[in-house]
Amino acid sequence: MAASDAPNGDVLIRNAFGSVLAFLILLLIGVLAFSIRLFSVIKYESVIHEFDPYFNYRVTQFLTKNGIYDFWNWFDDRTWYPLGRVIGGTVYPGLTLTAGTLYWFLHSLNIPLSVETVCVFTAPIFSAFASWATYLLTKEIKGVGAGLTAAALLAMVPSYISRSVAGSYDNEAVAIFALIFTFYLYIKTLNTGSLFYATLNSLSYFYMVCSWGGYTFIINLIPMHVLLCIVTGRYSSRLYIAYAPLVILGTLLAALVPVVGFNAVMTSEHFASFLVFIIIHVVALVYYIKGILSPKMFKVALALVVSIGLAVCCAMVAVIIALVASSPTKGWSGRSLSLLDPTYASKYIPIIASVSEHQPPTWPSYFMDINVLAFLIPAGIIACFSPLSDASLFAVLYIVLSVYFSGVMVRLMLVLAPAACILSGIALSQAFDVFTRSIKFQLPSLSDHSHIDARDASSEKVVLDDTIKTDKNEDTPKERMTKRSKKKEKEPVEKPPTKFQIKKRLSVLPFEASIIAVILLVLLVAFYVVHCVWAAAEAYSAPSIVLTSHSNDGLHVFDDFREAYAWLSHNTDVDDKVASWWDYGYQTTAMANRTVIVDNNTWNNTHIATVGTAMSSPEKAAWEIFHSLDVKYVLVVFGGLVGYPSDDINKFLWMVRIGGGVFPHIKEPDYLRDGQYRIDSMATPTMLNCLMYKLSYYRFVETDGKAFDRVRRTEIGKKYFKLTHFEEVFTTHHWMVRIYKLKPPKNRIRGKNKKSKSKTSSTTTSKRKGTRRNPF
Amino acid sequence: MSKKLIVLFLGLVPLLCTCFSPDTPSDRRVLVLLDDFAIKSSHSIFFNNLKSRGFDLDFKLADDPTISLQRYGQYLYDALILFSPTIERFGGSIDAAAILDFVDSGHDLIVAANGNASDLIREIATECGVDFDEDSSALVIDHSGYAVSATEGDHTLIASDDFIKSDVILGSEKIKAPVLFQGIGHSLNPSNSLVLKVLSASPSAYSANPKSKLTSPPSLTGTSMSLVSVVQARNNARILISGSLSMFSNRFFRSDVQKAGSPTKHDKSGNEQFVTELSKWVFHERGHLKAVNVKHHKVGEVDEPAIYRINDDLEYSVEIYEWSGKTWEPYVANDVQVQFYMMSPYVLKTLSTDNKGYYFTAFKVPDVYGVFQFKVEYERLGYTSLSLSKQIPVRPFRHNEYERFIPAAYPYYGAAFSMMAGFFIFTAVHLYHK
Amino acid sequence: MARSTSKDAQDLFRALWSAYSATPTNLKIIDLYVMYAVFTALIQVVYMAMVGSFPFNSFLSGVLSCVGTAVLAVCLRIQVNKENKEFKDLAPERAFADFVLCNLVLHLVIMNFLG
């Protein structure tokens, strides 16, 4: 290997060797990023996970079957019955188009992978891309060493893994790559001042806009950075070139995406960029005039230009404020408003607040999701300040903003993760830099060099071998990862010295302290790696469509969801409508191919409220609501038998709230006993008579004779009852999904003559016809 | 007897294949359950009338242990006549639930009760929405509307002429003579939309035991009391419930009638005409509609599209026929309406007709997208209810269906193109200058 | 006070003018081009204010095409300006090629968005 040549001091070969090594390491990081996300496929199977991915999967199927124009104009009549949904105009097409392109590309190469396989593996592939983009970005900020470290950290940061395991086919999977890559191109443009990169930057921004609603983060972060640069007196022509074309081209390109459209110029999330666009022009003009005038004349000019410029700015600000104030929600959409005011959503929009990923995170979730990086971030910030460049300023701003946003919404932890990785990468790399330099200055330099290089090369080889073997043993990957990360930390060790040796830095630490510090750092990183592997293998690989549980008598697999959807698709008519709470809408359309009333898109609050009202109403009223929507089947998810906590009974209060928000006769206090939500014998009669309770607990007492609910850990309040308007048609093996059919209206209407046994039913049925009403 | 049964059964075998179908809704095989065979002769006019109209009557004693309505899951009969008011338990496999299932699967039923109707008959009636007077010994008494008769000085024989005003149910020919009725009255739940009072009691009638003195106010009085009612179930099965079995008897058919206080004396009571017309309705010889050939397409096209676009012009047509007992005749009406419905009707149009059963209209799809339905809900007194719905999605414009080249936008087009031209000129100048 | 201000302003403009006349001709051409673009944009905004913003996409693409052209030209001007030391190592030909690429992308998008 070239290692033996290196000590000869041939700088050229050393550099060549360094870049080859860096390339190899990047390749391995890519493999690592891809393979660490395959735990879900290995432990479970190659399935699409959760809820939203099922929709994306269905859309991708449509795209690959019907082509891009039909996809663009797709009016979906199988969801949101009877309103339908214009898919082409309400979906971020980036992910779908990416997977579709991948699929077509593979098929043109005669690799006949199914759409599902492509979808399952899109996320891991893009996380490899994302780690490479991280490398590029960090390299622009702090050099190759930091870049490699950051890329390795990102490849296995749990927060990102949680959204990009194989099968988690969601927008974020590709969006994080687009996000980092856009930032990279921005920094690259900033560093080079090349219009070429500026163009690429806007195209990359376009891809981001296509992929995820989180693009507003970019279009707010970059103007903030520009403003910060201007305020701190770091304005340069490069800044102008990096920013101005991005705003114009980016806005135009964003407006091309149907789901964004005119929002790109009409909503206030984008106004910051226009404001800064004006400011940067004023500043550019000022700098220009300053450049061509003598300092004396400039002082005179300054007074004039600045006052005029300020006046113009004030006018603009006034206009913008007027525009914003005139729009009903003050121009901010609900999700963005809840960013600025965390209490906004829970106060006004229960449908946003009801989603768990819109809740603020707890402290343990930080430790869970970014682990030791949380402690390295401050060090990274400090490293960024010495010396401070435009790029490192950007990194600092990025981390500060993303920490704030992640504190508001769990979901945005995902935006924090790359920032944390970049800064931790910088911190780690700098720390190793300092320590190993200290070690090196106190050792005979030549022998040490060859020693390290040789060892590195050999460890490299070992890693390669290991990867090729792809040992599925639980221990080996851990070990392998540890080794690789060790090597990674060492890698920056050996390159910066070539640069710094000449400069003869004075900051030399004691030899022993350096050694100990290096060991401690390696331990820290090893701990991180172990945590990441654990998170990838245990915490985040469950597909949530198939559940497992370990108990004394072995592993239990709960495949009830697919059982229920398969039942629906085989036993019901193609045009039958299935009502369920909106969480299961995407899955029902994708897996059972049946029309649903509401789904996870949640674009029409009234419609969801109608379903919520039906679920919280007594049987008869619910029957009428469902009947008016042509519903044939009602699907409820019930976890009381096996202890599956996220079932419909636990979500029920949200149904009441959302329903009550539109139909005021549903009142939340009616369902609570002294402010407590309970389903035992102390529950309120309204609760015990509502449809959700009845459908969940119908015949439940027949299972164990006591009707003990394992989720709520109590015996239910009303055990023996009959359904009058619904009939049970299917209950899955573990009772997790129960499907009911609406009974048709009675063929005859009974008279009133007393027949003691059926007295009650006669009164209800004879009244039914007269009181039928439309809930709208 | 048993041999005869077998022969009868063999005779029925070919008929089994043609059970009640929407194409020929008339009933052909009728089971008649009697208290005793005397009724067969005492009501022979009614039965012969049915036979002459092509019905196959199978007379059985109600407690005959061999009777059954269905065999191997197939119903053996298309209709059932219960002339057994006193039966407490049917023989064979029949009970109240079996009879109601018979109705719920689309078959017709005639029930006649009388003064001492059994609980079983009452229960069947109640299940169909008819509540007989609970006092088992009560009869309908009318001291001013009774039939003047030489033999019976009793005011329980009523001459009633308070018919339902429906040509569909009672035929187009007016029933001139009053109908003789002797039996029990019943009440209907006013909110029950399926049951109709065909023959009401007069305002002075009440229901009580004629033999005992009236101690408390009678529970059923006046016009709210019904003597004969019909039910049309949601599946269009038809039921006739009469409080009087003797209404169908030869004696009442032939009897002359004079209503008390009325100077005219009719030679013949209206019973025969009334019962015959009513039985025609019950056995679907009248008032049975069917709708076929629901078609819709864009104006100028023939094929039915899978999806419409907003603001499309479309044509809708449907053919409606009425069963005449032998053939399907075109149904003529001017009040058939179609809705274009999504949670509420967006378009409501009365269909034009060519008087040959063909109904059509044309309208514009509203400017709303969603999953719509063409709905025809036709419910008229006496007719079977027509409820057609056909689902059709309506999509918004495609991306290339919007207006283009708007004149107001020409300056913008000009500006954009001038910028492109400017770019070329500038490129040339810039390069040349260098 | 006002007198001195206007005198200052006069001095200023004179100084500005003299400084500006020293700029090379190719930069002046770019400036002319920028002025043309900005002027066209202003005309469109005025037109929109009079007629209303109905074909909003056309308006947007019209104005943004002008603003975009101007911005890109300014970028080019910054890069080819020989006095600007930041871009010493960037060849003017390279800068111009980038500029052309950028413009092509811009106008493609505009064409897409115009109709």
C-alpha cells in the first residue's frame, strides 16, 4: 500500500492517499448508513411501515402504473368519500417521483424489482446520500476530517434512523438529504461565489420543496444567516451571489410545485426571504457606492442613501405587515404558528394537537434521539467560533434554530439531527486534532507516522472484509462499528498535521493527558455507536403494522391489521365505504383498497369531526350519520385484549374534542367523570353508551368472563349489551381490529302493542324513520 | 291425502324454478291456511276469483303438521293467505318468525282476523305495524254506520265506505257500494310510513265488547281506527291485514247492503270489488314499478364515462315500467325527479318523458368536485318505491384544461419574452465587446 | 441647512458620476441591461396595480423574469469586475458561462410558469 511511501514526505502522494482513503471511508459510511437501517427488514420483513408511508406507496403505485401526467391530475375518489381528494395538488411529489424514477431506472436496466421493494429501500439509500451530503457540508465548514466524522455520526444518528429505516417510506426520508444538500450548495456558493453553484442550489431547493413541507425551514434559515452576516459586517459579493439568485429562482421553482403554488409568495413563511432580499440589495448598493467613492464623499452619501433605503424598507415592512394582518390566520398556517407559539395548536386546532409527533419533546427523547451529540454540540459551537467564517456562522445559526424548533415539535428533532451531527463532528475532529498533535510532538515523529498509517490501513482492510461478509451476528456489527468509528477518529489525526506541522502551534498538551483524553473520547464515541445500533435494532425498526411482544412463553406476533385489511379486501364489495378514525385511512385505502371517509391527510376538519361525532354518539345517531355517508362498514382498533395502548379508546377523547369543535352537542365533560377519563363502572352514561365504547367492548366479556381491559387496567363498566344498529362481521385473532357492518333499515316497522320481551326495541325502531336527519 | 300431496308437489316442481323474480313479480303459488275446510267453501268466490287470475291455491289446515313454507332453503310459495284467525300454534315448521321471514324475503301475505283472533295472529299483525284492539272480545261497533239488515239487528255489522283515495290500490273504478265488515278494529302508528289505512272506521265507530256494558272509554274510536290496512315493506313485499274474515265470505259478497241513515239500498255489497282489487294490489298485479337502463353520458357522446369533469354537460335517462299482471307496461308520470347528490342534492331535475316509459333530462355538472350519485327516489302512494343510485366521481380540471393566453396577461408574456430577447442581445453584445 | 444638504447632494452626484464614468464599458453595458430589466419589472407592477392580479402566475413570472434577469446580471457584473479582488481566480469566461446557464434555467422555469 501507499502507506510505506507516506513517511518519505512526498506531499503529493500523501494527498492522493488521503483522498483515496477519504473516498473509501465515505463509501463505507454509505454502506453503514444503508445497512444499519435494514434491521427492520431482517427482524420483520420487507414491508411498508406505519401510516403515511402506505399512502406514499399507493401514490407511487399509481405513478408507476399511469405515468406522471395522470399522477399530476389524479383525483382520488376512494378517499374522503364523498368529497374526494385531488392528490396531484395536495401532495409533495418529491418522494414519489424519486421512487418512481428509481423504479423506471431499474426496470430500464431489466432489474424487475417490485414497487414495494423500491419504496422500502428508498429511505436507506437516501440516508447514505444524506451522510455524503453531510460530509460535503461539513467539509465546506471545517475541512475533510470534520466532514468524515460528521458523516459517520449522521449515518447512525437515531433520530434520523427513526424516520428512515427500511420501509419507512416517508417524505422526511429524502427531504433530509435534500435539506443538507441545499445547505451544502449554499455554503459552497458562499465560499466560491460561483453562479453555477447558485443554480444548482436553487435546483436542490426545488427538490426540497417537492419533497417536504419543511422547506420553509431553509427559506427562513438562509435569510437569517444572510441578515446575520450583514449585521456582523461580513457582507461580501459572494453572499449576494449566493442569496439573490436563490430567492428568485427558488421562489419561481417552488411556485411550480402544485401543492405550494402561490403560497411561495403569498404566505408569511416566505416573507422573510423577500425582506432580506430587499435589504441585501440596499446593502449591496451601499457597498458599491462605498467602493467607488472617496471616503469623504461616502460619508455624505451614506446619510442620503441610508435614509432613503430605510424609508423604502419601512414602507415595505408596512406593506407586508398590512398584508399579513389582512389575512385571516395572519398568513401563518397552523403548523407553523404552533412553531412560534407552542400552545397555539392545542388551543385552537385539536386535530394538529392530536398527533403525537406535534407535541413538544421530553428530555429523555433528546437523549434517545441524539445521545452524546447533545453534549458535543456546545464544543462544536465553540470550535465554530475559532475562527469564525461565514460557513461556521451558518452552522451555529443552524444548530440554534433547530434546537429551538425541535423543542416545539418532536417531529422537528429530525432537522436538529444533522445540525447536531455536523457540530459534533467538528467538535470531535478538533478535539482529536489537538490531542493527537500533542501526542505527535512528543514522540519521534517519523516512526509514529508510519505506525499509525500502517495500523489504519490494516484496520481499514479488516473493516472491508467484515462488511463483505455481512455477518448477521448481533455482536459483530457492533464491534465493526466501533472499529470503524475508531478508525474514523484516527483518520483526521493523520492528515491535519501535514498542514499544521509547518505552523508550529504552541498549544501542546501533556502527553499522558492527551492519551487519556483520546481514550475517553473513543469510549464516548463507542458508547454512541452502541446506542445507535441498539436504537436501530430495537427501538425504531418496528413497522407498527406488525407488532411483536416478548413474554415468558416466547415471542408473540400480532398481525391483526393485515388480517383485517385482507378480510376487507376479500369479503366486501369494491365500492363499499369503510369508516374508521382517520389514523387508519391510508392503510385501508392502500391495503384493503376500500373507500374511506377520512384519512391521515386531515385536510377537512369538518369531515373528520363528523366521524368523531359519530363515534361519540349513541348507536342510533351514529347509524344515521354513517348511513348518510353511505358507510357500509365501521372499523375500530381495540387493544384491550392484548394490551396494545394506541387503540381507539385511548384516542377517543380526541374524537370527542374534534367532533365537539364542529358539532357543539358533543361535549367533552359528558365523557369525563370528575375530569377523569375512565371506562370502568364509574364512567358516565354518555361514555358507556357511545358507539366507540360499544363497538370496542361488544362481547368483550366473553373472552375472560370479567371483561378486564389490559390497556386501561380495569374492568369495563358495561359488560352485557346488544347492538341494535350494527352487527359484528369480523374480529381479528387478537381482537385488535373489529369490523362492524351497519344493519340495513328494518324491512317492516313494528306496531306498538306490548310484547314484554321486545318493548324497548319496538319504540326505537318505530321512531327511526321519523327522526332520520342529515348531520350536515 | 298424502298421495294427493305428492301429486301436488310434483306439479309444483317446475314452478319452483320460477320463484318470485323482479321480471315477473306476480305471485303464482299461494298457500292458504284455514281453521277448517268449511271456509274453503264459504269463501269460495274469493278463492275462485284468485284461481281464475292464474293463482295456484294450496289449501291446508293451519295445524296440519306437514305444512312448511320452505324446503332446502327455497320457498315453496310466493304468497300466504292466513284465514285462520283462531289458530294458536301452526302445524309443521311454521311459526310467527317463519312467516315474518317469509315476508322479509319479499313474499306477500294476507291476514284476516275476527272477533276472537288468537295471540299468534295478533303478534304477526303487530310485527307488521298493525295493533289490534287488545281486548280480545272487543268488536267494532258503530251505532250510526251499521248495515241495515233483516237478519242481523246487531250494530257490529258495519257498512263502511271510507276508502283510501288511491287508484293504484283500489283500482280506477270507484267502489260504489259500502263494504260490509264485521270484526275487530286496529290502530296504526301515525309515524309508521309503511302501513296504510285502506278502510277506515266512521267517526262514530268504536271498539268494545258488544255483550258487556261499556265501563271505561274504548281504547279505539273514530276514524283513527282502521278496519283494513295494507303494508308495503321496504323490500316491496305487500301485506293485507283485515280485522274481519267474513269480509271475504260469499255471504258478504252476495249480500245486499244499506247503510243506516242512507236512503239508497245497493243490491250487492262492495266487498267483492273491494277485496278483488285489493288482492290484485297485494299480489303485485298493480303498482309494481321497475326502473331499467339507467344511462348517463356527456352531451354529444354515447358511452358512459367513468368520471365526469366539473362543468361537463351530461344527459341522464332511465326507463320505468309498471307490471300489469302479465306484461311490463310503460309507466307514465310527470313527477319523476333525479338528484345529482353529494351529501345534499346539487342538482334536482324533473325528468321529461316520452310517455313510453323513457325518462330523460340533461344538466350541467356543478362546479364542485367529489363523488356524486345520480339518485332517483320515487315513492308514491301505492306504488313500489324506486330507489336508484349510481355513483359517479366528478374531477376538477386537468392541468392543461385551464384557460390559456388570457388577454389581460399579454403584457406579462411580452415582458418575459422581451427579457429572453434582451438576454440574447446582451449575450451577443457582451461577447462582441470582449 | 437644506441649502447645504442640496449642495452636498449635488457634490455627491457629481462625484458619483465622475466615479461611475471611470467604469469600463462592458460593465456599463451590464448596467444598461440591468436598468432595462428593472424598468420592465416596474412597468408590469404598475400594470398589475391597474388591471388587477388575475392571471397571477403570469404576473409573477413576468415580474420575476425581469427581477431574475437583473439579479443575474448584477452577479455577472460583480464577477467580471476587475477591481473586485474576491474573484481574481475566477475567469470571466467561466463567469459568463455560469451566467448563461443560470439564465437558461431561469427562462425555462419562466416559460413553464407563464401559461
